Amino acid sequence: MLRVTKLADYGIVIMTFFAAHRADTCTARDIAGAARLPVPVVSKVLKILVGKGLLVSMRGARGGYSLARDPREISVAAIIRALEGPIAITECNDQAHGGCGLESGCTVRANWNLINRALRSALEKITLAEMTQPLHQPLVNLNATGRRFPVS
């Protein structure tokens, strides 16, 4: 099963909370309570997201965290990359980890590249602002190329 990691999932939940409460500066404790997540986990995610430029932090009695940019300018892909690194289903397409030792003779590498590009493209098209809205229609068309895919 392909799955987003818990850290990335929590990051998306936290960032969506910020997008929904745009005018507010929130503390880790505020977010943890609203999202029903442990404070240490929220603190860890917040620190990473500040380091990657998606959030800003303010010190002091009225300190806390807020979005660094408008939620319409932040994609789900950007959040996942900030927390997990490059988005790739297979190691041969993850250049950050050196790829795969078998890629020179791999007969499916080009197809994995196509799949990874489609996945990244779909995640880039979904904004944080859209994540705050009820789902009335699909956020992306996964068959935007018009290609037909065989049904098993």
C-alpha cells in the first residue's frame, strides 16, 4: 500500500488548520488541542515547517506561528516535500537518496518516471486553500493526459 507518512499527514492537517484560521497566530498547544495531536509532535512539525519557510514564528507573550504565504500559494506537494523530501514512489526516481543500483538495466524505469510525474503534478495542483473547503468535485483530474488505462 502506498501511503503518506504520519509526519506528512500531520503537517497537512496542521497547515490546513492555519489556512482555516488565517488571521490568527497560534501556539503549538492551540494547534495540538484543535487537531487532537500530541504537543511534542506538533512542535516537531512546526519547527520543520518554519525551517522550510512555510510558517513563520514570533516570540513573546503574543508569540506563536502563522503561515508564511497565502494558502493559495502553498501546494500539498510543498508540504510533503518540506517534511519528507522529494516525492517519488520508487528509489530509482529519488535522486536525493542516490537512486537504485539496478536502474541501468531496469525495463520499467520510464514508466515509474511517468507515474511519479503524474503524482507530483496532482499534488502540486492542490492548494492549501482548497484543503480547507468541503469537497464538491475532484480537486484534480488524474487522467488529464487523455490516455486510456486498462482496467484489471
